[in-house]
Amino acid sequence: MGSNQPVLLRPGSGNAKAEAPEDYQPGPGLIDTASAGGGKSGGEQHVPPGQDNTDPSNPQEPGDGEVKGDPPPQSGGKNEPSTPTTGKKAVLVYHSHPREGYNPLLGTKSDNPSSGKSTGNVFQVGTYLSDSLEKLGIGVEHAQEDYPTKVKDYNWNYSYKYSRQTVKAALAQNDDLTYLIDIHRDSQRHNKTTTTINNLGYAKVYFIIGHENPNWQQNEAFAAKIHKKLEAKYPGVSRGVWGKDGGGANNGEYNQTLSPNSILIEIGGIDNTAAELERTSKVLADMIAEVYWDDQKVDKASAEKTSQGG
């Protein structure tokens, strides 16, 4: 993302000081074009449990290799006898900066890991989130375009122009896609991007709103719903909702003019482990699912009221 100065819109709890997201533009040496298959098969690959903390300098957290043993997220908090399903794909998960990587997933110690390896970058986190949403009955389309290999004369500065085409193409093919979520990662170190709940580590998240979207308040309201639910059930996971303008760059609205339910979420930082990232993806999916079903109830009530009024 750009060099613009973020503005805190809604603070997260558990932080002594609200710290803005840190984003680095990759240098020429960090554009890894030697990706095996890019991200095309990322949705079918997972880092094996217990093999996610490959950097010995990172603290080993309790339960790192025990993701499947974690308490399952509650479906909508209602304890329904069976999980409701959308019956359609309602969420688009995509990545404007697909090569933002994580050191433990890549086995590196970089201060800005960048890779086309789909199990080592944000594609993997998008898969965690998509899989978790699907298990909660929310249909998801996970776009995994690896722009550095797909786009001729690729230029990182045009990242959001490339992803905008991805989003518009997906919307043209599916009218049911209403929630658009661009997954990134922060560039801060492990001690700032991680929190502990019940002796388990969770990657922290940022919600980013583009202030160059004239209707950004609508997008912020959507992000705020998810943020508030995280604050209530998993305090400390959200680092808040932040607004950004373009700062002279070509972004600043982050494809958020395409839907009032379009947001950018940064999940974890460069040192977060697979277990931390997957754990957060599960609880984030749980909150998104709650928001989705809440919205469906509101829409249904509104439709019934309109019908009765007619």
C-alpha cells in the first residue's frame, strides 16, 4: 500500500498506543517471478500443522501445531441445530498485493518477505478465511490471480488497477457477490502483530477504508460491524479501523466504490505463524458470518414491510 498517513477511525482494545499499519513497497529484488504455478492452486494447499514456525527467532506459542484442537467458532452465536447456508457465493476474497509473504510460512527472516509461493503468502490466509466461511455456510469465491506473472510489464504501483479488473469481472459473472474483501498483511514484527487469548496466539488485524471513495462512510460502517463483534468476543485481535487517502499514489479508494460492503483487511504481519493466521481467520470468518446473517434478517424484514405496505 502507499506512503499516505492513515487516520484512526475506530480504535482497537488491548493496545497501549494505537499504531498505524506499516506497508513497504517491494524493491526490484523482491519481485519473485519464479513462482511455481503462481497462486492458481493455492486454494488446495495448506501448511502442515506444526511446521509453521520455521523461524527459530519467533516465539513458539502454546498450541501452534494444534489448530484443529481449538474451540470451534460459534456459528452466529445462536447455537443453531444446523448451519444455515447462503446457497450462493456471497463473498469475494481477493488480493491486490498477492506476494505479501510471511516469514514462518516461507522459512525466511526478511523484513519484507515477498513470494509467489501460494502457501507462503496472503493466498494462504485467503484460503484459511474462505474455508472457514464456507464451513459457516457462507459461499465464497477466492480469486487468486498472481499479477506479477499474469500481467505483462507488471508494475506494483498499479496493483489496485489490476485487482479492480479482477473484482469487476467477478461481479459481472455473479450478481450475488456483495461482500468484497481484499486480504493483505502488515509489515510490522511479531510482537506488534500478535495477541494472546487463553494461551493461544492470534494474528492481529487492521481494517482499512479508502477515503478517496466519496461514500467511504458506508464501507466504514460495514467494517465497524465486524470490528465491534471482534472487540466483544476477542478483544485485542482488532487493531482498529483506519482511513487512508491516496497520498499522491494511484490508490486511495481500494476498490471500495464497487460495493458498500467492500473493505481491505490486513491479517497479521511478516512474522506470524500459520497457526496464528489460521486461528484469526477462523474467528474473523465467524464475525463476518454473524454480520452476513444479521444483514439478511434486516433485508428480509425490510422486504416484508415493503410488501405489506404495498
